[in-house]
Amino acid sequence: MKTHVKALVVGGGAVGTSIAYHLAKAGWDDVMLLERDELTSGSTWHAAGLLPLFNMSFATTHIHQYSVEFYKTLEAETGLNAGFAVVGNLRMAQTQERMDEYMLYASTAETCGVPYEFLTPDQIKERWPLIRTGDLKGALYHNTDGYINPADVTMAMAKGARQRGVLIERKWQADAFHWTGEAWEVTATKMVEKGGNLVPSNEQVVITAEHVVTASGNHAQRTAKMLGIKMPAIPVEHQFIVMEQDPALVEFRKDHPEHPVIRDADAQSYVREERGGWILGVYEKNAPARFEYGVPDSFRADLFQLDLERIEEQYLAMIHRIPSCEDSGLKDDFNGPICYTPDGNPLVGPAPGMQNMWLAEGFSFGITAAGGTGYYLAQMMVEGEAEIDMASLDPKRYGDWMTTEFAACKNEECYDHVYILHHPDEERPACRPLRTAPAYDRQKALGAQFGFVNGWERPNYYAPEGFNDHDSRSFRRGGWWQYAVEEAKAIREGVGLVDATAFTKHVVKGPGATAFLDWFTCNKLPAVGRINLTYALTDHGTTRTEYTIVRLGQDEYYLVSAGAWTAYDADFLRKAAAEKAADFGYIEIQDVTTQWGVFAIAGPKSRDVLNEIVKDADPASVLSNKRFPWLTMRNIELGMCPVRAVRVAYTGELGWELHHPIEMQNYLWDQLMSAGEKHGLKLVGARAQNWLRQEKSYRAFGTELGRDATPLEADLPRFVDLNKDFNGKAAMQAKGIRSKCVTLLIDGPEDADPWGREALYHGDTRVGRLTSGGYSVAFEKSIGMGYVSPEVATPGTRLKVRMLDQLWDAEIVEDSPYDPKNEAIRKDG
Ligand SMILES: Cc1cc2nc3c(=O)[nH]c(=O)nc-3n(C[C@H](O)[C@H](O)[C@H](O)COP(=O)(O)OP(=O)(O)OC[C@H]3O[C@@H](n4cnc5c(N)ncnc54)[C@H](O)[C@@H]3O)c2cc1C
């Protein structure tokens, strides 16, 4: 057995096999795959093999689309037919809300170039008369996807991989990983049969590999333990049943092609044909998580006992939808472990805290995602970055606060939410509240409706007593919309208070800190006491993280970045600093996220509120422009609370971020609330803030800012200092401007705003997509931000936005359509 390789892939399911194939295809000629049992013996063998393109995420849709295209090419390459039946996919809607969901989804499909078509109930009936359509509103139809044989496609990828030089070693289990400083030493144990179980033998080898990828499926918890990290990848039971022949179907098929995969989302099920009968797959309630602490030796390519009672409702719904199947008996059943993560996205990318260790775990649509995951992960490993932003799949989107119980419970929730209405304003209830700042109870008592950000509870908006957030959700303007409007107006006209405690905060200090940050970020470093907005770039010149940097001392900095990305930012920062310490000197990094609370006070009256409680020898001038100019930081005292006050406002009004010791949060809250009373202080949530920042064209990390665009493409040249050298500079310049970030005012439908996923047209040509959307209180119409081709990215250009399946007028406006001269932010007093 070979013991030195460039890359070792652990796991021979669909995902690992595809990764090995694509690494070889990308040019790595020394790749080995280890599989503890047989290829496909994990979840892959019993998958139903559906390849749904439907997905609300831009990155995941790209991944799925690549798979669908790639699988079609495998037979020509390998001679193996993977049984890809391109039968199409019919998603039916029983309600108008479901149709609204499909229309929003269609926007994502359109921006990724995935074809779709809307059908009326009559059109469905005409094409597929066995389907009962009387209670349907319509359907969304994809003609390019279908289903495949999961084992066959894996074998075809394995053959393709071997043809490209990949070594596949079966019955070898990776049992330990050790990083030598230059390479991984992976201890592998020969697995043998014993009494029907697969058990380790005494035979072991150590394989040295420059890179390791784990794709261990249901064994993710064991893998995580061996690596000493956390992964919220825990399987849940998933069932499908195969029915005996349906004579009506057999008759229909004599002169008709196969039915598309028929999805009745409102009945939590999918149905497809199988040899004259039907397969029913369900996403039912109460499917339990399994193997929280590892897969037992006795569980190999096994299944669980079918639980028919659990899926009775969906079974009856199938008979309702396809009445001809009522008399078909049950032929076969499958209840297998399907790996999940709390948000349903797999964990793909670099492992936290480790060099050259890559994860590809937690796949619930692993057959659909395998091809694209292999392709994009190989790009990340071989070229350093993928052509799409993979952040939404990054393994570090869950921090160390995550536990087994959280993962298991959230994964069960994610499973039973597969077919709920995926409102863009959806908030899921399981495991909450978990991470709460001290003021949580006070906020809750005042009507806060919370969102879940990286485990934190963060107010989305405030509503009167008795208001039900769940019932207020919509694909159009939800019941909460009016409250967000009032909150946004309060900041523009009076004063508002936003809780921003979830922000990620790092202190970077030490003799190497200044030189390191100067190299690490693209803007000039601020002078002591001042702040700057800046970006850390990837090696490919795109945006990896956005920071507000506060310079606390000559070699001490306070870095504030997005709350959703603490572990993601921390890992990048730490790895870069460790790599550069030899060049720049000692750099100390502390994650102080949970030590500092943050309240943002903003609005023309914000200074008046603070003046009521600020303590200073000359309180009248302490917050004046002279003593506390815009874009500076001052240590002030608000009552008895020491505050690191930063004069910035994400809403574009006069305002301060009040960073305070977390243990004094309630004291500060009470001070602000009582001082604010006479000035009409209003509590404001994240939704209003998100709208307000678009009126100022402030880009947000995760929407406008990410690894698929450079800061120059984000049109932020004022935050890029081309006079200095910084990481990613040459690559950023070499990329040029492929598309450009713009702000648009939109004359949309009366009852809806864009969500930031919609396609943009110039005449008949699709020229880009929105990345953010919302309502502008200043302009009393919809607003959005997005990326368009540079040729049309000029203010005054009229575009169209696709919303609710219609095209609506929009105009590109100058950046910061509200208060372009920043007069409100700079207001003196
Ligand atoms: C009933 C059911 C129906 C499904 N239907 C669909 C569907 O229609 N469409 C779809 O896209 N998905 C479907 N899925 C999900 C799909 O099966 C999985 O997402 C997919 O198979 C995951 O592939 P994988 O390669 O990540 O994991 P697996 O197939 O589980 O492969 C992991 C492999 O790693 C090996 N391994 C683990 N640890 C080690 C180690 N330490 N050393 C060596 N080898 C190791 C295991 O033996 C295993 O072979 C379904 C799942 C179920 C249960």
C-alpha cells in the first residue's frame, strides 16, 4: 500500500469519491481514497437518488447544477451508465403562499441559469392525468433534473478517478490524524469481518499526506473526535417506501414518457416512478437523530426498522394526490441514516485550527451535491479558492458553543422543516433561547421578536404584546413590516437603540500587530484613537472579512466584524497571524466577543440622549465634533458604566456604538432607556437597520461582501489603499471589474419588497442579481443592492427586477442615495 500521497480522501461514499475524482481532474496526480468498508456502504447505497435543483441558496444551487451537468458526462468518460433519468421535477403548490415561495425560488434559479417553468393545474392535468389537481394552485417545473442510481454514479466516479490515477483502498479505516508541521500522518487500520461485524485488525499503516479530506458521512462524530474539533453533523432517520405496480401507471406509460419526480411540498413528500409502481419519500415529523456519539460497529450497510405510523399522514396524502395507487401494496422499504446539519447545508472547507485538513461532512442531499462539492472543493484545495463563495457551507459557521444536544435537536428540526414554507423572514424555534446577552429579558418584555444569529438571540424588531411572529411571516411584506417602518423612521427622525452585542470582536496586539494588520487588511491603518473600515482579502483578492478596526494603542487594535461569523473570522485571523509571526514578530490574538456588549444609538437626537448620562469634567462638549469627531473612538463614562464609544452608525445617522463590559449591560440599558424617554428613544431591530444601511449603500458581509467579489468590484475603492502592499492586492487588481456593486431604487409591487435574491435585467438581457433588498423609508419605495455587469453599472441606468414572476422598474442610483454628503452623521452639537 502506498504510504506517501499528496492528498488522502477518507470515505468512499458519493461525496468522497467525487472529491478524489475532481482532485485528480484538477491536476493532482497523487491522490488516494480510504474506505473502511465497501464504496457506497454508508448512506449512499440506500439514497433515493433524486437530484433536485431547487434550492434557496446561490452557492448550493451552483453546486447542484454542476452535479446535474457533470453526471450526464460520466458515461462517455467511464463507459458506466449511472442510470440518470432526466425526467424533470414537478413541485406542486396547494396554496398561494407556496406559489409565492416558488416565485422567490425561481429568482435564485434564474440568477444561476437554472431553467424553470410555471404550470397551471390544468396544464399539470393535461400532461399527467393520474395526478389529482383540483386542490392545486399550480406548480413549478424543472425539466433538467431527475434521479440517478446513487451506487452507480459513485462507481462511475470511482472508475473515472482510477482512470485519472487515484488509488482506492477499501477495508482501511482512518483511525488517527497527526500533523507533523509539514504533512499529515494518518494511521489506517485494516478492517476485517468478524461475526457479521466489521472490526479493526492488528494491521496498521501510517500514510503521510500533504492534504487530508474527510468525507465520512454518518461517522462524522467519530472523525470530529479524532480531529479534536466540533461538527454539527449528526444523522436523522429518513424513510421511503416502494410500492407494487400501479396498473393505471403501467397503462399510462405505454404511450407516455416517465412522470417527473412529483413533489407535494404541502404534504411533506415526494413520489417518483419505479418499475410501474411508485416510490414515496417523506420528510415527516418526529424523525429521531441517530448516532450522536458514533456509529456502532454492528451498523454497516444497514437500515432501521420502518416506522409506518410516523409516515401515515404522508402516505394518505400520496393516495389523495395519485388516487390510482390506492390499491398498490408495499413492496420494499428503506429507513436509513441521513446526515444533517442545523441549517441543512453541508460542512465543506478548511477545518478550524488546522492546516491542510479539509472537511466534506453533513450531507443531506449528498447525491445531488457530490459532483459540485468535488468540483468546488478541489478548486479550493488546488487553486486556493473556489469560483463561487463557499462561506455558507464553511465548517466554521458554528462556533465552539455548539454541543451534541444542540446539533441533534437542530438537525431533527431541519429535517422536519424540509418542506415547510421557507419564508425569507423565517426563524426556527428549536434550542432557543441559548446564547443571550444580559438585556435579553428586558428586550423580550418590551416586545422584542428575536432572530437567531450564530446562536445569539438578536432583536429583529419590536412588536406589541400578543403579536405572533410566526403568523406574520410572508414572501411579501410580513405582518412585522409596519413595525420595522416605524423603527427605521425613528432613527431617521429621532433616536433609536439597536442591540449589536452579537458582533464578532477581536483584540490584536503585540510587537508584530501593526505590521501584520497592515499586510492583512487593504485600507490604511487608523491612527491611535481613530477607526477605519477595511477588508482582509483572500489570496485571490476577494473579500474574506470586513473589519471595523479601532486602534487602541500603538500596537493594539480592536477588530469588529460580523456577528454571524465569529469562528470563521477567528480561524482566518489566527492562521494568518501564525503564518506571519516569523516575518512581523509576536502577534497576540484574543477573541473578546463575549466580553463586550454593544448598543448602537443612532438618530438626530442620539447626542441629546447620551448627554443626559455622560460623565465628564465638561459634559456639554464631550460628545461634540471637536472632542469626539466622526470615525473616532473615545473611552467615556455613561453613568457608572465605562464605555468604549465608537462614533460610527451603520444606519447613516449621527450615532455611536457603545461597547461596554457585558456584565454592566443591564445597568447601561436602564440608563439609556430612562435617559431616552424624554427624547422619544425607540427600540430598533436588525430588519430596520438592514433597510437603513441600504439607503446609505453600506455593503454587508455575507451579501454584497464575500469571496466572489473584490473590494473594487464591491465599488469600495475609498477603503483600498493602493499605495501599500497587502495580502491579495495583485490578485485583486488582476481580476479587474467583472461585475460591480450598485444600489437601486425599485418601483415594485404594492405589497412586496425584494429579499436580495432577484434577477436584474437590462432590456431582455440578464445583467446581474440583487444581493440585498428591503424598503426605504426615505424614498417610500423598495430598495436593493446587487451586482451588475460593469457596462450597465452607471447611475441613471434603468433596469428591471424580477419579483413575484414579473419584471418591475428599477433605477441604479448614486451610492448613498440618502444624505450623500454625510451631513447627518457629521452633525455637531
Ligand atoms: C433513505 C434515504 C434517501 C435518500 N435520498 C436521497 C436523494 O434522493 N438524493 C440525495 O441527494 N440524497 C439522498 N439521501 C442522502 C444521501 O444518501 C447522502 O447525503 C449521501 O449518501 C452522503 O454521502 P457521503 O459520501 O457524504 O456519505 P456516505 O455515503 O455515508 O459515505 C461515507 C463513507 O465514509 C466511510 N468512512 C467513514 N469513516 C471512515 C474512516 N474513518 N475511514 C475510512 N472510511 C470511513 C463510510 O464507511 C462510508 O462509506 C438519502 C438518504 C437516505 C437515508
